[in-house]
Amino acid sequence: MILICMAESNREEDNKPKLKLSILDRLLLKLPKLSLRSFPEYFHGVFWAVGIPLFIVLGTLFILVVLVYVPFPMNYLFAAAVPAFVILYFSKTMVERFIDWYNATFAKPMEWNVDKSSQEYFDLLEKQKAKREGKSS
């Protein structure tokens, strides 16, 4: 893949490293959004277990039919359309995942405030204890 990136820390602006993507990666991100995020979680398994194998089988059959029944120069172009679509779709997905990983790892560092978190936890425990004592009376 073309996941060429360079992280430069630009300390003058935000103290956050900037991600520079290659031109090909920026063009991939401009493709229309084909995402499963709008569907419920249980649909993801159906998509990967049924949808993708079905797409692969139908794509293969389409390529065979096109190679046999379409005249010479056009059959190669039509047959190359299915793998090209698959490569573009998965490349875009890989670039999006890379950007998400980069932002989670470098751009937005996690804040560790142990005192605040532990105090909230102890307050929650005390509230639950008070509820239990109130119900048992």
C-alpha cells in the first residue's frame, strides 16, 4: 500500500504532530464513503460472512462472462473493473484505519488523572452502599 506518512512535530502551533499523507492517500480519502458504521453491530458479521464471499463469487462470474462474450479490447477493461474496485475500497479503508490509529496514538495523547478517577470511583461506591442500606431498612 501507499501508506507513506511523515509525522512532523510542529511545536510552535499545538504541540501535536502533524500527519502528512501522500497524494494517492489523499485522493483515496476523497472517494465516496462506503462504510458499515451506519449499520447496527450485528450486521457487520453478516456483511463479512455472507456479503464479501458473495461479492467475490459474483465478481468472478462477471469476469468470466465478460472475458468470453465481450469483444477483445473492452473485455479486459471490464474484467479489470472488479479487482480495481476492490483494491480502491480496501485501500481507502486501510488509510482511514491508519489515520484513526495515528490520531489515537500520537495526536491526542491520553490524560492520566488517577486522583480524579479514583475519587469518582469511591464516590460511586459510597452511593451504591447508601442505596443498599436504604433498601435493606
